[in-house]
Amino acid sequence: MDKRFAAAAFCAIGAAAPTPAEAQRASTVDMTCRQAQGTVARAGGIVLGTGGATYDRFVRDRGFCEVTEITTRAFAPTRDTPQCFIGYRCKEPGREDRFGSGF
């Protein structure tokens, strides 16, 4: 019984470990503005690299945020546009956030 449990645990851990291809994140700087917008629109919510070791999560709309979060416009550098509007970011609202102030 212990050997079966150990084998199952080993398989589960191995399946969860990312492969080198999965570890590489798609990056906005390798895409055109239109490609980055399309990637976010298709995925709904996705983590994309934004240059170097930086990354962020972008969403198509508030439906991909937690219930308590709001969206703010998200811009990222792309191959053809330094600040491309590619979707939104989710964030918890603060005191400075009020209805109609850019979200």
C-alpha cells in the first residue's frame, strides 16, 4: 500500500512540474500591439511578460477578476507600440477609486 501511495505521489508531483517550454512566458515585447490585444481577448485572463523579468496579469473584462476587484486600463510595451492598450488589470479598489474615475 505504501509503495502505491509513493508512486502516485511521485506521478502527481512530476505532472505538476513545468517543462522548460511551459516555463517560458509569452511576452508583449515579442508581439505587435494587435497580437497582444488578441491574446488577451482570446484568453480572457492571462499572464504575459512585459520585458526582461517583469510580467503582469491582463484581463479582457471584469468577469476575470475577483468579485471585490475593479479593472484599470492596462498598457504594455509591444514590438510596434511603446504603450499599447492591451486590456485591463484587476485591483482592489482604494479610497482614491470612485465610480467613473477610469475603471
